[in-house]
Amino acid sequence: MRNTYKYVRNELEDTYGFLKLQDKILEIMVDLDHFCQENGITYFLMGGSALGAMRHGGFIPWDDDLDIFMPYKDYMRFIELCKTKLDKKKYYLQVENTEELPYFYSKLRMNGTTYIEEVHRNRKNIHQGIFVDIMCLNNAAPEGYRRKAQYQYATLLRASAITHLPEYKATGKRAVALWIAKTFVNGGVKKHLLKVIRKYNNESTVDVAHVFGRAKFKNAYYPARLFTSQRYVPFEQVQLAVPNGVEEYLTLRYGPKYMEMPSEETKAEYQTHTYVWDTEKDYTEYLKD
């Protein structure tokens, strides 16, 4: 899995201050792509990373991370294969739904680097290297009350994942969801909710869903036919995989004008993730007392 080539874009102006970080993330993603190809695992660039590929030919210049989808069976197989095949000198797989990572996606982190998120800046017991987010693309419940339940259960699980973070502040509906999650979503309830959300992954469904992300209900469900195969497209100096129906997916996710450049005001409102990052120094250096 080890990739010896370093991706450096010295010819570009670092307008938003993320160029070196993005280059290191690209190194991780190229290694991840090789791993997936070698082991027959399907992945797709998703969300802003897919948008960046189609609109910018790479990273959105003001973006500080990279996200991919894996269909459920590929996702679970990837986690299992990493136990024996991952280059552990270079990488660490942070697995979902654990004490270290209570969220419902996984992270492939690079050792010897730093990417500390605002909400984790005081956590000294977890790996905080530069990463690629790996999201599970689940089969969707049928339309109607079961689909609404699938989405609402995921909302509760997302809320339960952040109840232990004192740095996370919420108001309005989010604050209510946090209170409900903290009060009622214990280990047994959490296990049941996740089982209901993923109960359709062993059957054929018309739609697929990404219910553990930021998308609102109407933007979180997509026709399964859009994800039947990969399509490799230019991404900076390399080629990475997007869904075969990437254009329709991006339209459903962001609207028909997704190829239009946002205003400077919209760019300024973009939510970045990193509190501090370093491509050469290990995160433990920043977490010392």
C-alpha cells in the first residue's frame, strides 16, 4: 500500500492556506485507491470531494479534508482487511462506533502527522493524524415512515456520538436532539438503532442513503443506479473514482447549479474542520502538557 511519491503543487498560490495539507491528504488517498484496487473494494469520492473533482479538477481550494463513500459490504470488508493488510508503519485505521471514534464512519489516518479538530483539541487519548474520511453508503429504507425512521434514528446516533464533547455547543432542534440522545441512547438502544438503519443492506433496494452526514433528509437519498460502477476522473495530478452517475448525484445533493462558483461570502461561511495541522510533526507534540 505504501506510496513513495509525494504530491506537491508548488506552482499554485496557497490562497486559502491548505495547499500542503491537501497534498498530504492526496498522498493518503492515492494509497487508499491502490489498496482498494488491489483488494477489489469499491469506493467513490463523495460530497465536497466529488464536487471538487467535477468543478475544480481536484480539491475545492478552501476545503481541508477529503471524503469517500464505500457501499456497506465493501466498507465492512475494508475494515476487516485492514487488520492484516494495512501498512501500519504509515497508517492507522480509526474504526467507527468505538470509544476512540464514536461516530458512524471511519478514518484512515497517517502516522507522524497532525490534524486536530476543534472538538477534539483536548482529547489526548486518540490518534489525531491527517486523514481521509470513509463513509458507509447504506441501502435505503422504502419511502414513507420507514425511511423517515431510518433518517431520524441516524440523527439520534449522530447526536449520541457528540454528547461526550464539552466543546460542542448546540441550540434549537440540535440541542433537543442532544438531550434526547444523552438521556435515552445507551449501549443497547444504540445497537438497536444501528441495526434498524442497516437492516436493508442484505437486500436489493431502489435507493441508497448517506444518513450519517450533514445532508438534510431530502438530500440524503439517491437512486442506487447512480452507484453501480466507478468512473475515474482527473483529481489534481492523479485519477480517482466517482460514482457512474456523479452528475445526477451532485444535482440531488447540491442542486442544479452545483458547477457555478460560490460567492466570496459563501466561501467565507464554509465550515472547516481543522484546529491545527502539521504535515511533518506528530500530533502528540501538540498534545503535550
